[in-house]
Amino acid sequence: MNFVNPPAESPQYVTHKTFYSQVLNHEIGYNIYLPPGYKDCGEKYPVAYHIHGWTGNESSEIWPLEKVYKDRQAITVFVNAISSEDNYLDALLQIESIIIKELIPHIDGQYRTDATRKNRMLSGFSMGGNMAFYYAVKHPELFGSVTPYAGTYHHLYHKEYRTVGVAREKAIELYEDMMREEWYLEENNILCLVRQNAEKIRGKLKIDIHIGTADILFCDNEILHLYLDSLNIPHEYRKFEEIEHDLEKIL
């Protein structure tokens, strides 16, 4: 993965920029959408941060998400989730540090953002969906909403439970097996984090999960949905019938 990946062509009002990361000691690219009229007024805007899927970069999802960000009056930042770490959990934490401690302050300093929690949003696709959900639940003081598209949560599930490609009708059975063994008490497990921060996010963090029923990650998302329900944490759970791992078809 490269640090800077400008698009061959950008949608209207989308510009490619860079910021300096002390964590990686390098310039890192991002794309930013400024709504029409941004330059002509003095008002502050909500900000949405989007994290791409595996093998993607800051430019790979600017076109698929065009209809989403052009329907809202908000600045949208497309993140380059790059890391120098090989281990998944180490990379997850390093990218968290880059986004939370470097990118967000950079955006708030360079643009007219409404830097309140309720007007800062996170979204992501696949690997990025997992990251977006993890960061939003871990930092509910920073984010008012999160939209994971087909998040790949199995990286943070117990190693003995393989959820990728599990038939949808087996999801509840697998979930019940997991709960009986209290596997979710492991450190860095996504459901452990949900349980720990349940009071902080219940009714305060808007959660909107999107997943196709034919996606190999359906079981990942079904388990997350069931666990949120068990803790009475309000959330939207949007299932798209017979759709596979395709961002544009689950928006």
C-alpha cells in the first residue's frame, strides 16, 4: 500500500490532499468532499470519515459512495488506512492513533468543521467497517454515529470460532455456542469492547449496520447484531437480500 494515492479522476467537489503523520513519519493522502456552497459561507459543517476496505486506499471508494455524501450537507473525508504493522491488531491500533490523534485534528484545524461529537460520523467498508465500528465504540466521546458496511469482525472474534462463509441459518446456533463459553471476555474482542462501553453508547451512538445476506461476512454481522440486541443497544440492521460483498449494492 502506498502513502499517497491520488485518484485518476475525482467527483465534483472532491479534492485530494495530504497531511503529515508523525506516527509513520510520512505524508499520507486523503480525499475530502466539501459541499457546494462551502467556500461562499462561514458556517461550520458536520464531518464524516470513511475507511476503505482491504487492498483499498483513500481514493478507491470516492465514486461508489458519491450518492451518499452528495445527499448530505457534510464534509466527507476518505481516509488512507495505512500501517507499518504486519499484525492485524497492531495495525488496528496504529491506524486508530493516526486517525484520532493526527487526521481529525488536522481536518478540524484546516476546515470549518462542527467538531462536536454529535456532528462527527464514521463509516467504513469490509475491513474499514470493522475499524469504523471499533473506533466509534471505543471513542464514543468523539463520534455521534457509525455506519459499517459489511464489516469484517471475525478478526476480533475468538480464534476457535470461524465465522467467514458460515451459512446464515447457522448464525444463531454459532452465536449461542459462543455465549455459553464466554469467549467474548478476551481482550481486544469487538464484543468485549461493546460490553465494556455499553452504557456510554446505548442511545448515544447511532449505529447503522449494512450487510448482504449472500455476503461471506453475513455471519460476522449477524453475531454483532444479536449481541447488540442482547444488551438493549439500539441500532439499525439493514439486510440486503441475495447481495454479496459489494459496497455499491448495500448503500
